[in-house]
Amino acid sequence: MLEVGLIVEARKGARPNKASLYGLTFFDLDFCDGKLDITPSQFRRGAWRLYGPPPPLKPTGTPRAIAGENVVLTTPREVEVS
């Protein structure tokens, strides 16, 4: 998510009690009273848009399921061979 700009690391964590903080780039950044390593001016809102549109979704499942027909969702029963 970092690579495609969906989130940005706003504070680097450290041991023993400093957690990493992340910001979602489709929301505004709240300054949090100086807890962050970046300023709101360094935060690029909408950075995820720089990578272009998402790839188209590929349908999964059987052709009947994709077409919206009724599909039986049970496991096949074993057939006894005499």
C-alpha cells in the first residue's frame, strides 16, 4: 500500500513505546499536536491517483455463476462402485 501511494508513513516507530503512524491518502491529514514526523504540507492527498486507474477486475467462478444463474454450492457426493 505504501508503494502505490494508498498510505503514507507519518511517524516512524521506535522501541520501546513509539508506534508507527500511517495516513490514508484519500483523507486529509490531522496534525495531531506535533506527534507526526511530517507536516500537513509534506503530505500529498490523493497520491494514489499518480499510479493510474486500477486494473480491471476479472470475473471469477464458473461461467454459470458469472452469468447470474442459480448454482448449487454443495460438495459432490462420492459414488460407490460395486
